[in-house]
Amino acid sequence: MAIREGRWDCPSCSTQGNLGRDRACPNCGRPRPEGIKFYLPENAPKIENQELRAIAQSGADWICEYCGSSNRITIEQCVGCSAPRSNRTQAVKTYTPTAVPRSAEVTSPSPQKLNASNTSANQLKRNVTPSLQRVRRTPANRRKRNILISFILAVIVGLGVFLFQPRTIDTTVVGTPWERVVAIEKYIPVTESDWSVPSGGRIVSQREEIHHYDRILVGYETKTRTVSDQVQTGTETYVCGQKDLGNGFFEDKTCTRPIYETRQRTETYEDPIYREDPVYKTKYTYEIDKWVPSRKATASSNIAEQPYWPPLNLAKNERESERTEEYAVEFRDKKGKTYSIPLDRVNWQNYKPGQPHPLKVNALGKAWTLDKKE
């Protein structure tokens, strides 16, 4: 297994990147405490030195119960106070590739410890200053973002108000067009064709035609085709995580997975052959009497007169079908622009040509009256 040396940050003086082999901070001399977070930098090299590999593979460090020093598992007495070995050890953890810690958060030292070393003070300043700058910049960036969003919303609202907010203009009624239409049907013989004759139909002719096709299996044809198969050709070992050995070193966790290769082969198969057999039936051409749309009678005018329905003058084989009516009022403003507004008859009859009337008009040119049903 590949062994890689981790790092740890001193919580007493904030010295960063201490080597995993260091059981005390090289800057302030404080022992590496229990529960320290070891981390593994990106692209940490494999350890080839056999002595370091032996230290890494010996086991997790044990913690002295008297002075808190971190000791290698091979040492029976604490190097700090000579106390016998305890059962307290650094934790051993296993990480997936995406969960491997790449850095550790440093606990800020006390004011007394800051004054102990100019080096540690400068390192702390380098660590803290970027954080303070980010804190200072964050509110400003947030304000700029909020101002931009507010500006965009204001533009959208303003454009909507401009396009759809109506304004009142003075106009004059110049026309009151109306139209009434009556649809008329005629009862006449029509010619149709189908596979059966409805009630009342009179056969004109009949003939045999293809109604549909039946699909009949008549045999098989042997064919070949190329088929692709995924064939396992072996296995491969890959790094699927890291194990924190609890002594400042990490060991690659390896897993195996199969290796597949795409191989092609030729196979034969039987392709069915079908015959399409036509099925004949009798198709009839017949004559039948029906009411069909024939014509429309229309009455219309553009002046203020009482609407009326057009005379129908129905023949013996005709009948009235549907009645429709439409009403509108035409307005003209001082610039000569005309607006035509459809109305129901109740409101339409209140307008007369030459009558002044205010209209509501928006920027899109839509106009309406106060009594128009929206």
C-alpha cells in the first residue's frame, strides 16, 4: 500500500503545515494534542523511506494522560514526562476520495501566545487578514447585487406601466355598424359512399373493393448480424480512499474493479416473412336526403338605426338554422385615428354618431369604454 505523509496545524500558535511525523509543534514546542485533525495535501507524494514507512505502519500514536504528549505506539514511556503508556490513542479514520481533508481550521491563539513569537504573529496575520477582507467585502457586494436587482425590477415595472397603463383621450362617435346573419339549410339528396347503407339510403351502385389486408406468415429467411458483447478481461486496482493512520500518515485504500472489453461476433437468426393478402368487401354508393348548409341571409348598417333581421324568403325545402349578430362603435380622436370597439347590444344602443365620448387607450393602441364588458 502507498503511504503518504499528512500535515497538521498547531492550535496553540497557528503554525500551519506541520509534518505528520512531528509530535510537537516545531514553532512553539507544544505537543500535538489528542483529536488533532490530520489532513493530506493534494498530490502528496508516496513515501519511499523505509524508516518512515515503518513508523506509519506501526499504529496510531498514544496520548499521555499526564502531560498530553503524543507518542509513537512503539514507545512504552512518554517522551515528555516519562509516564507509562496509556490506552488513549489518536483516532483512525477512513475517507472516501471526495471526503479526504485537504486543510484544517486553525484555532486563534490567546494574546499571550501571540506575543511569544514574531513568526507566529506574522503567520496569524496572514491567515486572519484575508478572512477580514472577505467579511468587509461581503456586505458591499451584497448591496451592489441588491441595487442591481432593484434597478432591473424597476425597469420591468416601469415598462409594464408604460405599455399597459391607460390614458383617457377625447373622441367622437363616427359610426355604429351592426350586422345580423341567419344561416339557412336546404333539404336535398346527397351522394355518399360507405361499406354499409344507412336507413333511408338509396343504392346507386356497388362494387368489390379492398377493405383491409391480412398479414400471413409464409416462412423464415436465415440472416446474419453483428452483435457487440461486453466481456470481462480482467480486473484493475485503483485508489478508492485514504486511511488516516492516527500518527500523521495516510495510507491509500485500494479497491478492485472489473475491466471490460467490447467484442463483436456474428450470429445467425431467422427473419419472418409475411404475405399481405387483400380482403374484399362490398362498397356502396348511395343517395340520401339531408339538411345541408345552403346560404346566408344578411342585414347590416353603419348608421344609428334599429337593427332588424333580414327577410328569409324560405323555399319549401329550406329551413332557418343559426342566428348571429354583431355590434360595434367607431370612435375618432382629434388626430384622425379611428378605434373600433365591439359591444353588446344593450351598450351599443347608447351611442349615436357625432356624440363626444372619452376613451381609455394604452401605449399598445388598445382602447375600451367604461361600459365595455372585459
